[in-house]
Amino acid sequence: MAGNISWIIADKIFRIFTGLIVTAWMARYLGPGNFGIYNYGLAFISFFSILSTLGIDQILLRDIVRYEQDRDEILGTTFLLRFAGSTLCVTFATLTIYILKHGQPVLTGLVFLFSLSTLFQSFEVIEVFFKSKVLIRFPIIAKGIPFILINLFKVVLILSQASLIWFGAAYAIELFLCATGMVIAYKKYKFEIAKWTFGFSRAKYMLRQNLPLFFSSLAVVFYTRFDQILLGGMIDSHSVGIYAAATKITEISYILPVAIITTVAPSLTKLHTQDIDRYRLRTQKFFNIMTLIGFAVIIPAIILSPYIIRLIYGAKYVTSSSVFSIHIWTFLLVSWGVVKELILVTEGNQNVSLYSTVIAMAINICLNLLLIPRLQENGSAVSAVVSQFVSVSLSLLIFRRSRNIVKQQLISLIRFYDIKPD
């Protein structure tokens, strides 16, 4: 477990910082307008990509572990379901963007390339198989090599002053190479894709089991991506570029709470069954730690925001500093959120998470519609912070079984310094 966690954290850190460097260079080259079109296309395709993933990976992992003898049927059935969903994704996404934005051929081309990549993502079922075997290094290597190659390719595109559509092609090529890497890794582990089979009864069972997760995934996409769609529709692609530039920096900070909770989750889950009093004390300590780290990141980030934006993106993106100063508050809320999710899962209250996400999604959409005309990209940043707060804290007050989490969050604001081991 420790070895796999090390691989995961190292991979995430490498991807985030390498991606930021190349993305920042790409943003400087494209400018806010074209960078906004690129990110608008990514946000647009995310709504249709749910058809390709079906939110089915959690069911797949569980069933592979439970029914190892049916591995080939489970993998084959899931792959074909995802491939069929990806085909629908390509069709509907391309037709929809053509109808809505028929005067923007570059955007239509980008959406087609982004949607095409979902076909290659069907091979991610192999990654889930490796996770079930606790062999995470195989998919990390299989996906890491294409990541490095494509980022080098993007540098070549920038230096050669390539058009925007080539960056969409780079995105699709990376997913194709990842799929190829997965197939090679699977064969190297002495398994054969040719043995995969499709089971109609299993397909019906998996789709039925997956229905709540599908709607949950759809809610998360609306909750996290709809702001860029509204910005592009109500303002322009320039605003999308300004907003995306700021939020991409914020998203880097999310790796810290995720890495912490990934490390402590097994021990905390075990403690819940052994000593409930120590479990409560330990969860409070983790909320305290997350709040302390949150303040340590947010306060300097707000003070230095103009310099951070100018250093990374240049003068064209100077207005992103105000977006960044607002959006960085999501770091504290995401930090609380990872602890909240662990507690809900450990205590068997996962459905509370679904309800809170749906509530936050509705509030996020309403706030964006209200604030974007008045505050433009800053309005989207405010909406993101408020809806995140609703998701990780305020909505939990509705349910008696999750109210103690809110109490622990409030205590952490006062006792954030109390992080000594119990």
C-alpha cells in the first residue's frame, strides 16, 4: 500500500507541475481568447463524456475483486458498454456544438477531437483491473510516457506557432497513446484482451447498479464545469480564458489535501471499528490540520496573487489575479471536503454526499446565472466558493447523521493549531 501511494503521489505531483508549466506557456502563446476557446471545448465535452464513462469504474473495481473467476466477462462487458457510450458521446457532442456554434469551425473541430478521445478512454478498464491487483505502477507508467511525449509535442507546437486545432489533436493523440500503453501493459502481465466476452445479463446488472453513480457523476460535472459554459455563452471566450487561467493554479493546491487523506484513510477507517472515541478525536485533528494548511496557503496566495499571475501567465492575464484571490478559498473547502467524504464513506452515509452535491449543483447554476452578468469571471469564482461551501458544510446540516461533521469544521476554525498526535 505504501509503495502504491508513493507512485500515486509522485505521479500527481509530476503531472500537475509539468502540466502547469506547459499549460502556462500554451496560455501565453494562445492568449486569453484562444485559450478560452480551448477550455470552453473541454468544459463542453465534459457533459457528454459521462456517456462514455457511465460512472461505472467503482462497480467494475468491486466486481473484479468479488468475482475474479469472471474477470474476462466483467472487463469485456464494461469495455463494450463504455465504447458504445463513447460512440454516443462523439455523435451527440459534435452535432450539438455544430448546431449551437456552427459559425465557429475551430471550436467544432476541438470538440470533435476531445470527444474522439473518449473512445480511447474505454481502455481505462485495464487500469481498474491493475488497481484491483494493487499494481498501480503499471497504468502510471503506461499513461506517464504519453504524458511526457505529448507535453514535448505541445512545446514543439508553441515554438512552431501552430494553430489552435493542433492542440486539440495533441489531446486526442495522448489518449490514443495511453490506450496503447494500457494494452501493452495488460499483455505484459500475461493476460489477453482476445479472451474478453460480453454478458448481456451482466451488462443489465452493471447498468442497474451504476444508476445512482451515473447521476452523481453528472451532478459533479454540472457543479464543476457549467461555470465556463455560462461564461462563454453569456460573456465571451476571453473571460473563459481569464477564469480558466486562475482556476488551473488553484487546482494545483488540491493535491496536498488529497495526498494527506490518501495516506491516512486506511488507519482512520480501521480505527472506526476499534475505538469510536479515538476515531472522533482523530477526525477532529485532521480537520484542524486541513484548516491550518488552508490558512497557510490562502493568505499568502491572496497577498501575492498579482505577482503569481504575472509570473506564470504574463501581463495579458493580469485580471486573473482577482479571480484567483476569490477562487483560492476553494482550497480550504476542498480540504474539508476530502475529510468529509472519508467520514461519510467510513460511516456508511455515502448517499448524503450525493444529496449535498446535487444541492450544490443547483446553487452553483443559479448563482452563475445571477452573478456572471454583473461580475463576469469574478461572479463565477464567487459562485464556485459559495457552492463548494454548501457542498462540504452547509448542506450537511439537513441530515442528522452528518451534522457532527459541520461541528468539527467549525471547531477547526478556532482550534486549528491543535494538531498534536492523540
